[in-house]
Amino acid sequence: MPLWSDIAADITAATGKTFAGQNKQPSGGGCINSTYTISDNQHHYFVKLNSAQLIDMFEAEAAGLNQIAASNSIRVPAVICSGISDKQSYLVLQHLNFAHGETCSHQQLGFDLAQMHRYSADQFGWYRNNTIGSTPQHNEQGSDWIEFWRRQRLDFQLQLAANNGYGGQLQKRGQQLSSGLEHFFAGYSPQASLLHGDLWSGNYAIDNNGCPVIFDPAVYFGDREADIAMTELFGGFNSHFYQAYQEAFPLDDGYQVRKRLYNLYHVLNHLNLFGGSYLNQAESMLDRLLSEIR
């Protein structure tokens, strides 16, 4: 099959080491891409596949991993190569073996993430757009965080929801919240921290040396609270992680309210991706947030 021989040739060119891997095994995890482990019995690589027209998604993911790696803060899988072959796009990453991890590993995850969040930029956003799941995520750069979140996060997802047939109270409450965002930032001015952007429990692991690793990013520079908020949305991060993060980089008291604002973005995205089962949760979150500004 040309796809796999082309991938092997690309790996050879990228690494400078001959790779003729013919052994491939499907890997679990993820609902957007097909994933495989490919090997030649000496070297192993992790491969993601999707349709050729989604190569930009893989290139943005690769750029995000390289951006995090450049911060010298937390481990990510190394990017090997990406390309198109046989009507499919592919992304090849370093293959990692994962383990359960001890308490110190989860503490290290908290310390390392805090270090990544101290890596900052002059503007919010990023130099390129990417995706959150399979949804486009716009990252036009600017100096106003509230306007960035309003226009490129909240309003964008609300418009997608309207396009998907979710109107009525969702839109009415959403526009009320959008108009009152300033309330949540009284006395609080976040720095533009490097964010993973999609930091739920399925996007981190502990390798077999006990080292924390993050992957599948939706990178941009923004309020670090947005990353921490998502760690609470679907669970999976333990108390040792939070204690270590707070020790290294304490959160502002207003986080307890703002985390619902930041997680609304992801719940709206799930509504748009997966359907109406998320509608009640989105509306409930909107009601809770609006109660803060009434």
C-alpha cells in the first residue's frame, strides 16, 4: 500500500535512519483520527491518519507540539513528520509507552504545567488557527483578552450552535453573557500564557519512567485558568496535581467563578460536535453565569 511505504520513506528522511517498518497495529483512543503504531522491530512510531483535506489540522497539531516543546517546560511527543499520501493525511510522532504513575508523577505534572503557563507572549491568540476536536478554532492575535474570548470563543460557538438549529433560550442567554463578560474580570488581568487548549484527562499520561506527557493540543496564548478549568470538566486529574500547581503558581480567587465561563466553551463545542445531549448542560451553565451579573 503506497501510504505506508510513503510514511516509512518520510520517517527515513526525517530521522536520517533507514526505516522500513511493515508492522502496523491499530491504537486505541480518539474519535477523530485513525491511529496506529508502526515499527520495524527496532524503532516504533505513532501515526495518525485522516482525509487528505485535513492536513492543516495535523500541521497545526505538529506546530502546537513544537511550540510546547520550545517552552522547555513539560514533555510532549516529538514530531517526526507529516504529509499526504494515497488520499490521506498523516502525522507521525514519537512512540511513548505509558504507565499508571505514582503520586510524584502527578505532582510533577502540576509543576510542569505551571512552568508552561509562565511561558508567555505579548498578545493573546496564536500565529495560526487550529482545531478543538474537529471544530475550527480561530486564534487571531490581539491585546484584549475579553474581546478575544467573546469573539473567537463564546460568540463563535454560539453561532455554530445557531447554525446547527440550537436557537431560542440558548442564543438569548448566550448573547446576554457575551455582553456582560467584563463583569468576570473586574480586578483581574490575565497574562497571555502558553496553553495546551484541550487539557482533559485523555490528553495527558505518565510514561514508563514516571514522567508526565501531554499531547493532542489546541495551542494558543491565553488565560491559564482556561487550561485548569478544563482539567475539572471531565475529571481525571487528582488532588496531587492541583496541590502542586497551586504551590508553583497560585490561582486568583475569581477562578472559581471564571472556570464555568471557560468550560462553557467546551460544552458548547460538544453540543456542536455531538448533539443535543449537551444542551441542558450548556443552558444550566449559562444560567449560573448570568446569575453572577444580575
